[in-house]
Amino acid sequence: MTIVIFIGVLLGAMSLGMPIAFALMVTGAALMWHLGIFDDQIIAQNMINGADNFPLLAVPFFLLAGELMNTGGLSRRIVEVAGAFVGHVRGGLGYVAIFAAIVMASLSGSAVADTAALAALLIPMMRKAGYDVGRAAGLMAAGGIIAPIIPPSIGFIIFGVAAGVSITKLFFAGIVPGILMGLSLVVTWWWTSRKENVQPEPRKSAKEMLAALLSSFWAFLLPVLIIGGLKFGIFTPTEAAVTAAMYALFVGLFVYRELKISQLYSVFLTAAKISSVVMFLVAAALVSAWLITVANIPAEVTALLKPFLGNKLVLMLMMMILVVIVGTALDFIPTILILTPVLMPLVKAAGIDPVYFGVLFIMNNAIGLITPPVGTVLNVVCGVAKVSMEKVIVGIWPFLLAELAVLFLMVFIPELVIVPARWFY
């Protein structure tokens, strides 16, 4: 009965058009009423406790770093160096997009920011060159969702806080899966773009390649600083976020000089608005998470799936399929916050490595960003590229299926995540 009330109230509130954060608060209040412990002070206290968490401070700083990189010219130089090296091959601009997506993922950790930057820079070029715009936009969206997998990842920070799992270990465990997602896009783009009748970009000279590489040096140095600092214990993920923001600010203002003092207000304001939405979601979800525990919903779910606890593979398959389904209707962060307290007791009971589960869980939620009808990244790429949703959905299917194939390959071969992760940390 408790599960029915939880799901029913949540879906009912969302169907009425209520914002996710408020829907979570209403769901928490409904559970309190059902359990006979209704007290508005409990809601306020849990919201305050939910947001009052030091590791979550990394979220606004990584979001700020992403905004500073896009405005300060770091993102553009990454695209330029990729274009200099592979822009001349058949379908070259697509490979440029994939390479740039992987590198930019190691800078900001935000799928929306990376997708918007890529689409704004490359879609006009691909449209002019004669590429199928729907397929090109689909590639941008599929490449953009690598951002929550490769560190620094905002998704890993939120999951690590909600699940009590080491954020640093999650960061390192996401490196190889993120690269594999990128490689799957390379293969898929090669296959789908074979019949594209486009004019490749002129081959750059060795001198132009070197100039592009030198120009992008400061942009490429940032992921080295972040990963190196985490690897050698120089700073925590939160300190890494502050370092990234300060570095992007310094490079944008004094090295590339594309970031103007007059732009800082709008950059900080944009980052603050996005951060406030994320943090309010986290705070509201912690109310529901606390009540999920009090109502013993995890135990009820564990009892339902008890026959599968002895088979890790089947249990992981069932959980991943559940997340795929939920991801078509819920956004990235709400899905993490709602399902983490429900699924983590199952993960622990079955003896599944929580870091391994966390990587696949976040990857699955990231894929949900490009699944219709709710996919946030789909809407972003449509708006930036000025392409209809129908065209983007048609264009994205090959890349969506490729990334799902990588996800389920890791379900069947956990070593693809676990072995490299152990080597890194």
C-alpha cells in the first residue's frame, strides 16, 4: 500500500503539471499522512539537512566552470583543435563533435551545457557543409550525455551523496565507460554517414595543426589538473570544482581574453539559477528519501525481488530496464534522487559493487536525457540548432541504441568498469 501511495501521488502531482521538486514534497507529505506522523517541521528540517552537505558544494562550482569555459573560449578551442586533426576526413565534422564532446565532458560535467556549446559551434558548419541536420543534431545530443559519465560529473556527486558512495571512486570508475560511449558513437557515425554527400573540410597543414594545438593547451590542461589532483590526493571533488572554476575564470580573462569583466554578472547569474534549481531538487528529494526509509519501502521492494537476489546479473538487468523506463518520463536528477534510496538496499543485499552500480545507474540516467518524450538534452539541441523534435528523434535513434548497447554490455561484463576503476584509484 505504501508503494502504491508513493508512486500514485508522485505521478498524480506530475500529471497536474506540478514542478518535480514540489511533487516530491507533496509525495513526502502524503507518506507522512499515511504513516500518521505528519509534521511540517519534519519537511523543513529534512530539506535543510538535504542541502547542507559539503560535497554538494561541488555542483554550483562545476556549473560555474562550464559557463566560464563556454564564454571564455575554452570550449571553442577544443572544437578547433579537433577540426584541425580530423575535420578533413569523410564525415569529419561528426568526428570533431565526438572528440570535442569527450574532452568537454572532462571539463564541466553538465550534459546540457556541453550539448548547447557543441550545437551552437558545429550545427551551422554541418548545415552549411550539407550534412543531414537531424542526424547531426542527434549526434550532438548523444555526445553531450557523455558529460555525466566522465569526471567531473555532477551526476556522480549527487549519487555519491545520496548513496553514501565515494565520489572520487565514482569519478575514476567513469573514465573508461565514458570513452567507450564515445567509441560507440564513432562506429555508429561511420556507419550512418557513409552515404552523406558532403564536402569535407580542407586538410590543415602541419603548421596549422600545431597552432591549433598550442592555442588549446590551456583548455586541455584543465582535465589533467582535475584528474591528477584527485588521483594524487591533492584535493577533494569539491575542491576540484573550485579549482576548475577559478582556472576557467583566469584563462578566460587573462590568457584567451575572450571573457570580459562586463560578462561576469550574466555568467554568474546563469550558473546561480541552474544551481538553485538543482539544489532545491536535492533538498526536496531528501524529504521523500527520508520517508521512503521510514516507510520501509526498500524492504518491500527487496521482498518483491528476493528471488533474484542470488543472481546478480538478472537483478542488474531488471534494475537497468527499470531505470530506462523511468528515464523516459523523469529528468536526470529527479530519477537519481528518487530511485537511489529504493535501489541501493537491493544492491547491498545482492553484494553488487556500489561503485560499479553507480556508474551504470548514472550512465542509464544520462541516456534518459535523450529518450523521448521528456529528454532534456533533446529539447536543448532542438532549440539551439533550430531543428524540429521529429527530425532530431529520427536522427538520434542509431546513437541512442549504440549507447544502450554499451550500457548492457557492461551489465554482462562488469570487468569493463571494475578492472579499470581499480587501476585508476
